[in-house]
Amino acid sequence: MNRLTRRLPFEEAAVSAAPYVVSDIAPLRRVIVNAPSPADYHLEVATGNFLHYNPPPVAAARQHAQLERLLAASGAEVLSMERLLDEAIEEARRKGQFATWLRASLPRLAPWAGSATGATLLSRAGHVQFQTDAEGVYRHIVDHRLGLAFTRDLAVMTPRGWILGNFISPSRRGEASLMRFAAEFSPSLREYPVLFDALEEGLCLVGGDLQVVDERTLLVGVGHCTDPRAAPLLAKRLDMDVIAVRMRGDSTVRWKPDDSVLAHMFLHLDTCFTRVDDKLAVALPYFLEAEYADRDPLTRFLKGLLVEPTVDAKQADDAIANLAGIGWVRRYRAGSGDVDDSCDGMKLVDLVRAWGWQVEFVGGAADALDLEHFFRVVLAEHDKQASNLVATAPGRVLAYADAPRTHAALQARGVDVQTFDGRDLWPWWGGPHCLTLPLERG
């Protein structure tokens, strides 16, 4: 059986290697990134948004380079996606399989099978951009790959091997193919077994929704970008307790254009919650605590707007209903995937507090009735991905520089917060946690 599709039971996987990622805060040893490049292609047709143009991310590339320097300084080996794809292409060619893979996965690039490089697959090779036919009419070859800067979304490494993702967004589906290709053929990734491939399972799963708590426990945000049906399957396949956290109330995941504030506020689990130390996490306030259900600042704001004649009442009611469902947890037992009702009535912050953790909040502590603080401080810093942090070791995190109140609260707890400029990265709705795909921790 192909290594990529091999299913390793817990006992077999456990002896295949030492644990790869023992927790989301263990010392970072090896990590994948994909820096934006001014040579990237910036046109997209997969979603029908064919007149949308993304300018060359020159500043974003410089800012990402700051992140890479901080990662290297922490002692981590930093691998670029382009290098991994170059390796994979060379290995696939050696095995006589590259042209076949390219024709099946990215057929419009098939004419370049003999010369393609990692840059070609990443849509940053000039010879596949702005192609025209004999009449001079544009011929579309590739979509942009800006989403690939957020390598965390592609996959998650667990203690015993990979979970490979699958996107609902048409513009990002090609990214999953590239990750699967690298995982199968790149020599640098050869040792890591694939335990769960969401594409093969026919389910959507995005890595930004998954966080490894320890060798026995996995957090999974579900309902928005990751299908809720994945949670019990992961509990069975990985033999880990899976804590499913509702990011939206949907029972399945379906693609539809959604530029609402709520879609961005709760895009992935790491958009509103990450762990930063042994028993410390940072979270968006109110929405992940049961005591504020139906009386968080945003719900109270929306209820007040319903009396305004110009407000779309259905849109407001839908938003209120969505907010009511966010943050509730359900535990699936390791091995069986059976529901464990010990978490009933709890949201995520309630659960981790029961574990003995403390939680700091975006914008620092404030009165829940203080709407001005919520809008002027909490939402402003949340937009800068204030809770989307990546730990390089327990109590040491990398963060964008634009959330001073959140950083001050963490520093008061003894956390070493190292910042870098992210003003051209955070508008893409991802932070340092999203920009990094750890391969080895601990």
C-alpha cells in the first residue's frame, strides 16, 4: 500500500518514532513556512472572483522574513515549502511518477512537467503567468497561492504522524494537493507517517482548527472550516481524546462566500484561542465562556440594533443565533470515538480552567458590560490576530506587534512575547500560529 494512504493503528505508529509534536507549546525543533514572494501570481478564478487583484506582497515578504529569523533564533530548523516541493519533484521524477502526478493533480501545468520546479507549483514562475493563446487572448493556467503562506492550514503534526487537511474553499483546494505531494515524495518529510487524510475521507479539515494539548488530547474547532464529522473519526484513528469546539453550529461544512465579521472573528480555532504556556492560554473574551452565553457584548449590541428600521433583522437574528452556538465543547473518547458527556454545559475556557489552566484575554481584563472596551480595544486587537500566537517553547511566543494590551497582560504572567511587524500579513486573516507548521516539538 502507498505510504501516503497507509493507516497506522496506534500501536504500530507509537513504535515508528519518538513523538513528533507532544504539545502545541513544547520546544519547537522543526517547522515548515512559505514566505510570500513578489513573484507570486495574484489572480484567482476558482471562486468566480476574477476581477479581484492582490498586489505583490513586497512588504509582507519582508515581514515574513522577520518571522523566519525569530524562528531560527529560537533553535528551530526552518523548512520552506518551495524547497520541499523542489525535493518532491526531484524524487517523483526519479521514480518516474512526476508527470503522471502533475497531469492528474494540476493538468494545466502538464506541458511543463519536464521543467517545473517548486516555484512553478507555487504559481510564482513567470513562464506560467499571464499566458496568451495565438490570438493574444489570456489563457488561465494557475490560481494564486497566497493562502499557502498559512502553512498551518495544510496539515497538523500529532505525536504519531500527520493529519492532512482538505479545504472547502475552491481557491485553496490546490494547496492541499501540494501538501500531499510534498508529504509523499519529499525526502525531508519521509519519516512522518500519514494517520489521517481528510481528502481521502471526503471531509473538510483545516489545520488552524487543530491544537495538540498533549500526547493523549487534541482540540478541534468544528462547524466553520472543519467538518464536525471529523472529530470522532480522529479520536478513533489517532487513539486520542478529541475535544470538539463549536465554531459554528452547522452539522456539515459547505462552501459559500462569507465576508461577515463573524466569519473572520471565528475563522479557525487559533483565530480566537491558543496556548502559550504550560497552564496558560490566550483567548478572545466572552464567547468561549458559558456564563456569557447570550449576553456577550456583541450579542447585546446586535439585539439593540434590531429596533433600528434600517437594520436587516434576519441578518442580525442569524448572527445572534450563530454567536449562541460558539465555543461549546464535546469530548470524543480515544479509540472508540464515543461521546463522553463529562464536558456537557461547558465552553472551551470553562474546560481548560477545569484542567487547572489560567486564561488571559485579548485586550486585557475588562468589565463584560463595557461595550466601548470591546469595540475599541478587543476587536481592534483581535483584528491584528492578538490570540493567534505561536509558542517556540513554554512561555515564549511570537506575535504580531500590533496588540499591546494583550501582550502586556501576557507579560504580566511572565510570558516572553517576541513581536514582529505584521501589518501586511494580518489583513489576510492569519497570525503567527497560522504561518507555521511544526513538524517536531519537545
